[in-house]
Amino acid sequence: MTYKIPFLVAILSLLIASCASQPPKVIKQIVRDTVVINSITEKYEYARFAKLDNYKVSTQHYPAKGQDERIRYLVLHYTAMDNASSLRALTNNEVSSHYLIGDLNNDTIYALVDETKRSWHAGASFWKGVNNINFSSVGIEIVNKGYTTDKTLTGNPDLATATRYFFDFPEYQIKKVAELSRDIIDRYKIDPVNVVAHSDIAPQRKHDPGPKFPWKRLYDQYNIGAWYEESQKSIYLSQFPYAEIDSFTFIQSVQADLEKYGYEIQKTGMWDEQTKKVITAFQYHFRPERFDGIIDAETWAILKALILKYRT
Ligand SMILES: [Zn+2]
């Protein structure tokens, strides 16, 4: 915060210079932190209200009913860099995240940006009719090497047909992500479908946190995020229209379903590149055994089951 002092001095000297005949005016901070009690959790919280010279801004008399949290999304990322480079990149540049989870087996999680402030983690993004997700999300970056095109480097080349090979997340790192996410989701009451991957909200350009990120386990063990019901998926599996998969109508219906779930997609009626990328992002999240961007019975049934559970 040392940068503020020369700035204040500059403002003060300007004021003194421009009003040389009058005594210099004392500058007060317009916004200050106030301690309030959250009526739901009954815990003390810091809140920011205007503090004016001539008027009393009262927070006591008319607390409005119509209000909710600004934070509505939790976005998970990987950094594709090591610990030190991730810290440097997220603190010294125009990208940032609220939290950084390193790859060391210790008890530390880095908080880089205050949750009440916007961190710059998502970039151009869209989810279920809303864009610029940075405005209304908390972002967690996880140190992980991302992917390579050389399958021998990951130590687990388990996908013979893949062109990208992703790196595992160690168990102790997943536990940190889970506990931190649970805490954030509880405090802001984030909707399960709004706990998303960076690749969900920017499928044309992002792959993180990738198919090795254990979304199903987070759902099963910590009740984090959305997941489909196996029984509903099974019913849809038997209804997959094999004979129609290249028809305009079927392709458009898949695009409409992906849009209904939340993804940004053009309903072209063609298996084009943008559709393939959205399907890949969907598979990273919900069908990580296969992420080739091609709709198969399994991917389709999962999409249908998710819509039935969360979007109808
Ligand atoms: Zn990301």
C-alpha cells in the first residue's frame, strides 16, 4: 500500500497549490470498513458504506429485503505452471485469482485477491445467459502442469486416441480444493450448476482444469457442484437415436441442450469446430474418459440427465 502515499501527497500539494489563499483541506477516505452482523450466520463481517462529512449514512433503519450475493459462480482453473511461476504470474501481471492452491503437500492456501474484489481469472466468458463471469465469481487457480502432446511425459497415457495428455492432481491438493470450495459455496450459497470449469465458461479457448480434475469425487464426497443421476442416464442411454446423429435436427437439438445447460454455442445444425469444442469441454467435466468432442450415446445421455435434474 506504500504507493498510496506519494499519490496522496500529490493530491494534497495540488489542492494546496490551487487554493493557496485558503487553509489546506483535510482529505478523508470516502469509503471505510464497518463491522456488521450477518443476520443469517450471526457472525461479524466487514461491510463498506459511504462515510460523508455532512451526512449520517445510516445502516440501522431500513435494511432492504431485496438483496443477494454478488458472488454467484465458483470457477476452477489450473495454472499450467509450477508453484513459483504461478505465484509470479498471478500477482505481478494483469491476471489474478482469489485463491491459489500450490502443489506442495503443506497446509497453506494463498489468498491473492479479497473476495469482495474482482480478480481477473476468467477473461471473455459466458454461462447460462451471463457473460464477464469475473464480475460475479470467485476464482481458484490450482498449480498443475496442464497438458502435453507427448503422452510419455504424464506417466499415465491411458487414452490411446487422445491428442492431449493431462497431468494428475495429487490427493492432498484435491482435499484443499474441496475444503476451500465447500467454504465458498456455503457462504455465498452458490448453485451447484454454477460451480464450473474455466473450460465450461470459455470452451473455445480453454481446457482447464481438464479431464483429470475429479468432479465426480468432489460431488460424491463433498457435495460440490453438479452431477447426473446414474439411473436417469441409463434411461436416456437406451434412447440414443443412432440413425439420426448426422441429421440437422438432431445436431441442433444437441446444441440447444448444451445451451440449455449453460454453454455458449451457435445452433448451426452442423458438427462444426465450435460445437466440437463445446462438447470437449462438456466431456472434460462430465465424461472425462473420452474427450474427443464427438457426441456418443454416453455423452448425450449424461447431458440429458443433467438437464432433467437441474434445468427443467
Ligand atoms: Zn483458467
